[in-house]
Amino acid sequence: MEDEPTVTNPPPSNSNPPVQGIPVPLSQIQDFYGQIASFQFASQWGPYNSHDPSVIKEGEWYYSFGTDVAYGQSLSRVGIQVRRSRDLVAWEFRGWAFNGRPTQAVNYIRQNGGEPFDNVWAPYIIKVGDEFRLYYSQSSQIFKLSAIGLLTSNNIDGPWEEKGLAVTSNTNIPMTNAIDPAVIIDKDGKHWMYYGSAFDGLYVMELNSETGLAKTNNDKGFRVVQRGFTGSRINGNIEAPEVIYNEATGFYYMFLSYDWLESKYNIRVGRSTSPTGPFLDFNGVDMNGEQDNVPMIVAPYKFQDHAGWQGVAHNAVFREGDQFYIAHQGRPVADRFYMIKHVRKLYWTEDGWPVASPQRFANLPTKDIQRDELVGTWEQIILGYRIVPGYAEEQFLPDLQVSADLTLNADGTIGDNEENVWTYEKPWLTLNYGNGAFVDKVYVDNEYDWEKKKETIIYTGLNNEGTAIWAKKK
């Protein structure tokens, strides 16, 4: 029997503090962490209490910066949480990048009659030359009274210095909420910030490349994406843009989050030949229009032997060479207030759309998968979407996408219907239903089955309507 896969420096238990470099079975990485959620165990948080990640690689380490929040705890320490990992599986909690709330954002909110929340939200990290730029979000209980500020350092471990406010919002300004920043340096060397949460969609604004702040004082940028209608009004449940450029396809891709963070939070993507849009969806529809868009590449899901995951959005997208990854929070259905870091591989369809692995990344060696290994029963999930009529329902219904069994027969047929057939040309598996009525072209890979605690084969892709298809071999 093969040895169980292992990682180094795993998320520790309450009784076993982390020992750097010692491998442990992946099966020991748990979904729940109530016993170490409090601040006295902060050194053991690893991937726990991880929310709104932004990931960068420096040297041999991936660093993840995130919202300051803790399961079941009132924050006695405020700042920006920092973690690091060598393999994107085992995370070491490094503490807080900044001690307390940055004064420049606090002062802006107070000068406009508000009191800032205790949390510092949704940071974004980028390196420009030798300078690390750490953007952060500070919000308040007053409608849209928020600010995105900038901290800088010449060391990824700090110390960090306040350098100003990049963009602000207020109730009197017709714009989105100034939180959830992301920055890209385009192929021409220009710097762009994307931001926004709820209200009036997602905005883009040009930055001064030297300062990291708005190129034009008091500029708010302009809207590039909004959501469709819920009932008779534009749906404001949209946030957290992140844009990357893939030179292999020639497109800028915007990843964004729909719906409420504790329930049916899901990730959509659009693309453009320009960093300022228009960003088009799978059907060529401008995402700044008045309808919901596809593809939806990560959504609340449930495989067998697990209660399921909800709240799987607000993502970071990053790369190592040609391999792209997506990181986001995951909230187990058994208790939606747990926040656990998920990292997944991204794959690219032949026509240039990103799709995510149905299983979290486990850093397993890649295998050459043969046709006969695909024969048998799979658990397949179709990432559909049920539009509910009002905001209240969206806050609490996870709308889990649930797996169903699918059998690939050795003779190339699917299940009991001889008209449904499959073919395999590595690494692409094509599932043809109803003589082409639905065609799923999916990428085949090996990954760790986190529900069954063993290695498995997975596939992921889109069908001809832009619906994401996930599966793992039983």
C-alpha cells in the first residue's frame, strides 16, 4: 500500500505546536478549529481565520495577507493578518503586518462623522521594484463611508509605513464602496486599481506608478462591471475584483465575487483585451450591463462524505511559472462562521477561459493518466445557479451544488444511454450528451480527495453553455 501524502509545517492541533519541516499526513488537516480560534493560540492558526486573501511569492515563500478576523472572537488585536507557506498547503501564521488601524483612514472616516470598524479588511499586496505596496480597506457603519489606503515597506516582513489614501467613498458621492482593492501593472507598464463592494458595481482607476496612489487627485475611476437585476433593481451583491494578465491568451481576466460571504458566495470571471475593459463574459456580453454573467468557476459545493462548503469566494489569483492558482476562503456548512484558506489549481480551456480544480491543492506529483483509469464511477458536480427573488434569501441560503454519480464505460459510452459518449485525448476528456446537445470538455489531473482522504483523479472544465463541470473519481 502506498504511503499517505504528506506536507511540511501543517496546520497544528491545540496540543501539538508546529515543528518546521516535519511531514505529517494530509488527513490530519482538519476543517474545524474552534479549540485554537482564540488569540492565545494565534501562532497555531495556519490556514484558519483566513479571509479575503492576497498572495505574493517572495523568495521560497508564498505570503498571504488577509482581513483581520477570528472565529467566535472579539478582536483584541487589530491589523492585517499574515501567513506564509512553501508549498501552498501548510501555512504558518506570522502575526499582523500592521499594529492597529491605520491612522490616515481612521481620520478620514472620523472627519466625515463616522467611526471605523475594528477590522482592517481585504488587503492587497504587490511588489513594485524593491518596494512592497500593501493596500488595505477601512470601512465604517455609515453607508459607503470607507477608504483604501497604502502601506509600504522594503521588506515583506515590514515594518510598514502609511503613504496616503488611494481612494475614498462617502454617502454623498455616487460611486461604489471604496474597499476590496486589487492592482495590476499592465503590459504597457501602467498601474491600475480595481475596487468595489456592493452598491454600484466595480471600478477601475489609474494609479501613479511612482507613488501607488491615484494618478489624478480625487479621482474615483469609472465602473467596469455591475450585476443584473434582482426583482426590479440592480443587485448590489457583487465585490472583490481581481485582475490578472495571461500573455498566453492575450487577455486580462477579472475574477469577482457574487452574493453574501457566509452563504452562496461564488466566483465569476470575465475577460478583456484592455485593462480598462470592456470585460466580456463567456457569451460575449459586456459585464457592465444589466444581467448576471457566466462562467461561475467556484461556488458552494458538496461531495459525498462531507457536509459541503459555502462562502467560497473573495479570491486571490497568482502564478508560479505557467501554473496559475486561485485562493479563497471556505466556510464549512456545519458551521458557516469558520474561515479556512482554500487554494486550487487553475487550468485554461482551449479557448482561453480559466477553470478551477474541484479539489484543494495538495502539492502531489503530477501523474500521466491513461484512458483505462477513467473507466468507472465519478462524483460530478454541475455548477449551476439558482437566482432567488430577494436580498434576504441570498444571505442565508448556500445553494449547494451537490454531486451525482456518473459512470464512464469502457466502451466509450456514458451511463445507460448509448447515445452519450466520451473520448479522451490527454489531458482533455470530452463528454458528449444527446448527440452534441451538451458537450463538456474537461481537463483531467490527479489531486487529493479531501473528503475521502486519499489520492484521486479529477476533471474540471466548461460545457458549451459556459457552465463549469467538476468531478472526482470514486
